[in-house]
Amino acid sequence: MPKRKCTFTDELRKKFPVYRPGRDIWEAECTVCKACTYVSVSNKGAGDLTAHMDTEKHKKAVRCESSSAKLTEFFVKPGKTEDAVNAAEYALAFHTVKHHHSYRSMDCTSVLLKTTFPDSDTAKKLSSARTKTEAIVNGVIAPHSVEVALEALKEIQYCGVSTDGSNHGAAKIFPIIIQHFDWKKGGVQTKLIEVKDTPNETAKTIAKCLTETLAKNNLSEKCIAFTGDNCNTNFGGIRRNEEGNNVFANLKTLLQNNTLIGVGCPAHILNNCVHHGVDTIDVDLENIMFIIYQYFHIYTVRTENLKQYCDFVDIEYRRMLSHSKTRWLSLFPGIERMIQMFPALKAFFLSQEKPPIVIKKFFENDFSEIYLWDMHSFMSVFHTHIQAMEKENNSIMG
């Protein structure tokens, strides 16, 4: 009569935790040794398992396991402190983006916080440098913000779309903005739902990007307006050639919406009015302003001399302001500053041996201050309206 075989029982498993059930009930698998090591227990049961553990192969495997860290040790165990650390790192990443800081600034922020708050368990575990911060922004914050924006857009009935090109190195970037009115949230809402790079900036390419984005987010039927600056690519010129090759005309065709509203930029129009008004006087005030600014901009000696003239004519010194034709709100403050500094500027330049010829002729002209006051009066009206149009919550569609 054959001898009864031993099996790998629950008692043996509790006694020898390094083993687990094998391919059948008469064997066990060693979890320490590699290459699927199966040990038969049919002959001696516990004695077979002990004999295997006394082998050199098993002892070597035990030594290797004790000297190597387990994979689970590399993962952070969830807890209140870890949640606080994650929240802090997400907040720092959001702060970096909101204030347009460089990701590089985060390399020292974690170290600074650890040093500043040594008693804080949260600060001790912060490890969000530039790479992790960028990953948080791209992988968590950006998708969540788009998701929240698109969720809000599901409840609206009408919206407008707008875009404008921007160069980023060799790439042409087009952010796609959705504007809508939501009385629950206080009025006009502006949402950035996508940023696309295009191979060119033709009207057909821009219109295609807009229609694809609107269709992907189920906004095609809700879109009632397109806004952009007044360039020919967007609207086909001052006559609004709706049959020509421009973004507005292409959008109407692609969206199959002949009632689509085209809204140009009124701030551009007012700015152009100001420039035409400046061109009607005999003096190029914009050029005068720029030359005076450059004359004092980086020259300490000239600036100190001007301060002495300010003391002489009893006026307070103020730094000269520059003006750029692409910055609509810089002309009026620049003219106002020239008026405030006019007595000192006139005395300074007329006392110099070799001042710029243009500046010398300007201050020798008896009507120079009158020109400034006239332009100041003219500009004040336009400046106020441009400021109103530059508000964040302002929209013709709203």
C-alpha cells in the first residue's frame, strides 16, 4: 500500500510565510528565490520546506533581498501630511503661472520654504522644482481649467469666439477665446479653451482652427460672433469684403451662418484717430517725446543736471516717460509728463551747447507748450474711452 502524500496546508503557510501555494496541492513556491522555485512537500511536508531554506541558493536570495529596497518603499503612503504637501505644491504651481514666473524660480523655492519654516512638516516635504512644477501645470492645472471652462459653456445659449496670432520662436500661436454672458457669475465671462500652433497665418488656416475647436466642444451652433483686430486677414479691409478671402467670410461659410456678427477692435480705431490728429499739427510730438526720453534714459549726469533745473524753476522732478505706437495708453501719460516738466526741460535744453537740433527748435518755438496743451486736451477724451474699452469684463457681445 503506497505511503500517503503530504500537502501544502494552511498551517504550513502560516508557519513558513516565505512560501505560497504552488502548481498543485503537493508543492509550494518560494517567494524569495527567483525563477519560479517550486518545492515538493509530498514526502516530508515541513521537513521539505526547512531543507530548502537551508540550501545555499535560498540563503543567497535572502541576503540579496535584505540589501535591496522594496519597490513599495519608493511610493509615498497616503496621509494628511502628504495631502497637504500635494495641495501646497499645486498652489505654488498655480502661483507661478498666474504671475508669469519662470519655472526656474521654483528650483530654490522649495529649499527656501524648508529653511524659512523648519517646524512645518508640510514645508519639509516640499520637492516641487521646475520639472515637477511644469508637469503639475501641464498635467493637472491646465486640463482641469479647460474642463471647468467647457463644463460652464454647456449651459450657455450664445457665445462669441476670438483669436489673434502671436509668434513663439518659429511657431505661430493662436489662442482661442470664448466670451459669453453669465448673469449668475456677474456678467461677461472670458474663457481660454485651446491654444493652437499653425503652419501659417492665412485666413483659411485661422478659420479652420476656429471651426475645428468650436465643433470639438459643441459650440458651433452657439457661436454668433467673431471678434478680432481690424487687419485685412480678419475682415477684408475697411469695406468688410465678406465675399473675399478673410477669416470672417470663411467662418460664415464653414459654420453655415450668414448672420454671424463681425466685431472689430474699437481701441484700434480710436488709436488710429489719435495718430491722425497728431499728424495734423506742425510738430511731431511723438518723435519729440521719444528723443527726450532717450536723452535722459540711461544717462545719470544728464538726469542730475535736469534735477538742478527743476530746483531752479521750483518744480518736482519726475522721470520722463516713453511712448510706443503699439501701446495705446502710453501717449497721453507721456504728453502729461512733458507738460509737468516743461519749464525745466526748456531751460535745460536751451542752455546746452549742442542739444539735439529737433529738440532745440521745438523749445525755441513760442507755440511749443500750446501744442502740448492742445494735444493733452484732445487726447484726454480718447484716453478715457480707450481705458473703458480695455477693461477685462467689457464686450460688445455681452
